[in-house]
Amino acid sequence: AYGLENQKIPKPEIRKQVNDLLDLVGIPEQTGKYPAQLSGGQQQRVALARALATSPGLLLLDEPLSALDARVRATLRHEIRSLHERLGVTTILVTHDQEEALSMADRIVVMNEGRIEQVGTPEEIYSAPASPFVADFIGVMNFLQGEVTTSGKVLIGGNILDCETANIPEGSKVRVTVRPEDILCSADVKKTANSFSVKVDSLEFLGSFCRLILSGPEGFGKLMTDLSTQQVHELNVTPETNLTAVFPARNLRVFQESS
């Protein structure tokens, strides 16, 4: 009620607004408790209610969920997003948590040492990163070093990868990026465009999917790809399994190396 008291609002009105705000953030039963008697999630709800008490036109949240455990963070992410939509308060959320930014934001500003790298929707930032920094910072990414041979073709090691090279000059050194989930794996040995033989080095069970570390062809180095647990079972994937990996051209992004 500090903000309301500073505005010289009558005590009966303050009491009503406090109760309404505690209802809004989902802790109406916590009235009268000291901070030490509240859980981390409840303390953050109180802080949010306090920030909303004066009906601000702009709300700044500076890493509000960083000290909470994963389950509480997920719950509060949803609640803060719902509150934002209900109240219509313009909110700036500062975070280093990529999942938090992608799940909560309408627009994301990615900054690097105080400089804006990209502004866009979560989908744009994730699917079409504007720079190698954004590609590396948001989500998990594979990077391949290569050279543009002709328009639409990049030489990686001794292999040609078809991808959109836009206006990058021939002979330019480039980095090609691809998300782990965008690499398609199968047991089919039939060669098609952008398909290469790979070997599974290891796999990590992550619940609904498994992350595979692959040894790629010459120049590709180690690659990460994500398969559903069902795919892993269907392909009978174990370390040393040989697979065919396909790199769909539509999912590849090419960045020219700075000279």
C-alpha cells in the first residue's frame, strides 16, 4: 500500500484496492503476513501487486522470476502474461531467460553489449535471426563454416549445401545456421538434395524428445539434432547408429563472415 499512501488515498479505499490487487495476483489469503512467511512465488506476486497499485502507464519488470524454481517460474510466466492481457499495461520485461522471453513477449528486443541486434516477434527472432549473435543467443543452434561457390550454393568441407545466399558475393566466407529440430533424420540411404550420411555419437533423453550428437561429413563437425522419443525407437537409434540427415534449404540461414 506504500504507493497508495503516498498518493494520500483514504484508508478505506486503500484497504479495498489492496484486497482487490491480492485477488488479482492470486494470493487473497496472504493478507497480514510478513515477507519471511511467504514463499518465493508469493513474494513475487506481492511485488507485482505493489507495482500495479498506482495504476502505472508503464511497468518495468527486471528479471522478476530469476530466483524461483522451474515449476514456479512456469506458473508465474503464465500469470504475468494473463495479467498483462487483462490490464493492458505496457510492460518491459528484462530477462536473460530465452524461454521466458519467447513465451511472454509480444515483441522482443535482443541486445548485445548495449547495442540492439534485432527487434521482432518471438517467432521472427527464433526462426529468422538477424545476426549470428541472435542465432546463438536465442535457442540452440548448429553453426557450419563454409564458402559461397555460386548463388544458392555453399561449400562446406567437400560438400555442397543448397541454401539461400541472397546477395552474398561468390567466394565469401559464411556461417550457415540450422536448428537441431530442423535437421531431419531417417534410415533411408537414398541421396537427395542436402542429405548426408551421419553417425550417432551419443543421445540424451530429455523427456518428450532426445538430443542426438552426430558426427557429420567432412567440414560439418559435430551436429545436434532433436528427435521425438517415438522416432528414436522407430529408428532404433543407439550410439554408432548410421543415419541420413537432411538439411531443408528453407530452414537454413546464411551469414557472411565479417572481414
